[in-house]
Amino acid sequence: MAYWLFSKKNSMKNLEIIILAAGKGTRMKSSKPKIFHELGGKQIIDYVIDASFRLKPKRIHLVVNNQIKDNFKNYNNLNIVIQKKQNGTGDAIKSAIKSLEKDSVTLVLYGDVPLIKHKTILNVSKIKTNKVNLLCFNKEERNNYGKVILGTDGLISQVIEQKELKKNENYYLCNSGVFAIETKLLSSLLPKLNNNNKKKEFYLTDIFNLAFRKGVKVNPIETSETEVMGVNDKNDLAMAEKVIQNELRSKHLTAGVTMRDPDTVYLSKDTKIGKDVTIHPFVIIGKNVLIGNNTEIHAFSHIEDCKIGKEVSIGPYARIRPGTKINDNAKVGNFVEIKNSKIDKGSKVNHLSYIGDTEIGKKVNVGAGTITCNYDGASKFKTVIKDKAFIGSNSSLVAPLIVGKNAYIGSGSTITKHVVENSLAVERSSQKMVKNWSNKKGKR
């Protein structure tokens, strides 16, 4: 009689997860390993690791190659397993099997399959004794996925690699490679794997065929092709990015964000947006961005690693760079770049300005074309503009510099010394006028 290996109440404390991530990813045509490419500002491998942790398993084992092992030094609660030679997925599992407790269930995932959902792998993990769950999907077009053949009882009778099929053979149910199995059973089947195939590799798919012969029932669990797509090259990367972006847009629209043209708005996985925020077309929001309620982001703005308060107006054509905090009711206008700066409540930087390493107080007005000169070629320096100061247009503020409370800077000035509060600072050459100059110069 079969019984559930997990109770309904507990977390999956007997679950061991193996994530296979040792492939070289040569099809990506990149010096960066494929699992470290990003989707929605998050690494591919991190999607899989996070989904695994959500199951609350006993342990997670990450199988990698020697070239990338150091990238995981700062990952907590992962058992890093090195596959010394890439001899196929079956060989990768052999590398990890010694680390698993025999009285457990093993779930096998892939480091380049980032779109798989928590609910799906939860369902795959719920196996009964003497049974294997294999995640499958339908695809009628000819493809390179391994094929799943069902018996008359609806269970899987054979799994075969596409490259091993004869020319006229084609099957529509495909093997995602994701499966759950009792660890004792897996341990007993692994030594029986062989590499009698065209590539001389140990295929993990042979585990299922070995299980059939042992009388083990292999149960198909179906999902969508999109959810289990592997990201192997830049085409796959672009397709996966599109899926992620559509999911993120839908999430924020449902939560009360207005997007004038959602298809042109690009978000990050960790983007946090308040209610009644309006985002206009062609806005890019990078990692680590928080946007408060009732804020409006105008077209062609680029925002990353910053905090934006309530009822703020950004753009159009604004760039908000890392380390910036823009408080409530502030305004950042067109063609303004702000980096590592604080703009306090009610202040305005409306036109054509660069504000870098600067602290701007409350109700400050920064005129068009103002530049904070923060870099001398070797070091960065800070500018402080205190409450209610007024910076005239086309001013250059050479840091380190303090502009006092309620001080005024005359337009066109280059300010190199601190300006005390309530004062006017003007630094520009005297205007000269030559009368009748045009008449003397003659016609053009």
C-alpha cells in the first residue's frame, strides 16, 4: 500500500534538492557563465535557488564545475558539489548522491530553468512510495527535448533522448528533466547507468527506464513549456526576459499601478511600487527601487537603486542613479541626472542638470543647467544645499561646498567658496558692450 512521504502539516524536512548547474553554457557565446545572466535584474540561478528554499527542504545541493565554484562563496545554506568532468546529467547526480540522506526524497532541478513555479515543484515533490514523479510538457513542433512515451495505464513507459530517436519517430510529450524520487531508489539505480550512446555521456533519463524494469511506477505531471524552458542562448534569454517582464507588469497593475503602455515599461524582480503611481511609456526601473504612493514617472526615464517618496514627479528623460533618495513632493524634471544624492521634501530640479554626491534640503529651487562639480579627477566631494536656497540657472557648484539656508546663487556663477545663509553669491565676469560693433564689422 502506498503512503505519502510528507505529512500535510510539516515542511518538507525529508526533502533533498539537487540543482544541476555544472554545464559550461557555450551556446550563450559569453564570457559570463549562463546561470549568472540576469532576468528582471536577478541572476538565473537565483530564481532556482529561491524557489528551492521556499519548499523548506532539509538541504539544497548545488552541482557546479570548478570554474564557477568561487561565485557561491557568499551563498548560505547551500552544499556546493563539484562535478570534476562534464560527463552528462547522470554523472552530475553521481557527484551529489553521497551527500544525501538515504531515508529522504530527492528532487532534481536545473540551474538554467528559472521560470519554474513554486507550486509546480511542490506538486512534483509529493511522491508516494515506489513511485517517481516526472515533470513533462507538450510540444508538437519538432524539438531537441527528450521524449516521454505513455502506456495504456497513463503512466510513463519509456523516456528517450531526442538524439536517440530514429528519423521517422516523433512524440509530443517532452521530458523537462525535473523529477522527484526516493533517495534509496535513486542510489540503487545510479550504478546501473551506462554511456552506450552517441555522445558517450551518462544520461539521467536512463534512470526512468531502469525504474520501469524494476516495477517502479513513473507518474507524469504536466506543465507548460514556458515554465520549464531552459535558458541556453541569447534567444532563450530574451524569451525568458519577456515572460518575466509580463509577470512583473501584471503583478504591479493588479496592485494598483497605472502604466500608460505596459509593454514599454521594464521592471526588476525586487521593484516596490506604491498605490496610484503612474508610469508613462519607455521607463526602465533597475534593481533596488522603491517608489511611494501617487508618484508619477514620465516617459524615457531610467531609475535604479534609489528611494522615491510620495507625490514625486520624475522626468521625462530623467536618470536617477544608485544611492539617491528623493523625498515627498519633490520634482525632478527633464534631462536631469541625479547620483548618490538626497533631494528633500518640496525641492525642485526641473531642467538639464547634474546633481552628484549632493544633499539638497527642503524647498530648494535648482535652476536649469546647474551642475554640481563633484570630481577633481581623483576623488569625489560633497555639495550641501540647505533649506529654501535658490540656485540660479547655469550655475556650477564646485565641491566641497555648502550653500546656506535661504541663500541665493546668481545665474551663470561658478561658486567655489561656501555661501552663508540669507546671502547672495554672484561670481561671473562683468558684461562688456561695444557700441556700433555690427556696423564696423560689415555684412555677413
